[in-house]
Amino acid sequence: MMERSASGLREFFGLRRNLVLLLIAIVAIGAGEETWMRFVPKYLESLGAAALVIGLYDGLKTLLGAVYAYPGGIAVDRWGTAGRWWHSRRYRSRVTCWCC
């Protein structure tokens, strides 16, 4: 019975072995990617940075984190989701030109 429900869940979510391994790798990388960022203010302090510099660093990091999503939102508002404009011939030719 347990094997049957696990098989049903695997089929429902479309979990193949390679997909599960990819998911685990992405989660592990995502978990470890930003852990060092917590220590940057302490590192700056150990280098002798003033509190103002550490505050400016944190403020700039927060501002950039808030602002960097706007170009993507503007692109989606203008051209729609990827499914609609990715396949257009004009967009593909622009991508080809940008890559060259």
C-alpha cells in the first residue's frame, strides 16, 4: 500500500530520478549561496570600516535587491510571458544578434 501511494505521488508530480537529483542540487546550492552574506558586515568591521560604511553597504544591497526585478517586470508587461514572445521570429533574430 505504501509503495503504491509513493508511486502515485511520483507520477502525479512527474518526479523522475534525474529531476529529483537536479532539485536536490538546486536546493543545496541555493541554501549555500547566500550564507556567506551574513558575515560581510562583520568582515567589514574587522577590516576597520566605520558603522556608516557598513550601513551604506547594507542599504545598497537592500536597494539593489528591490530594484533589480523591475526590468523583468517591465519586459513581461510589454511583451507578455516567455511562451508568447520567445517563439516569435523577431525575438529569435534579436537573441541571435546579441549572442554574436
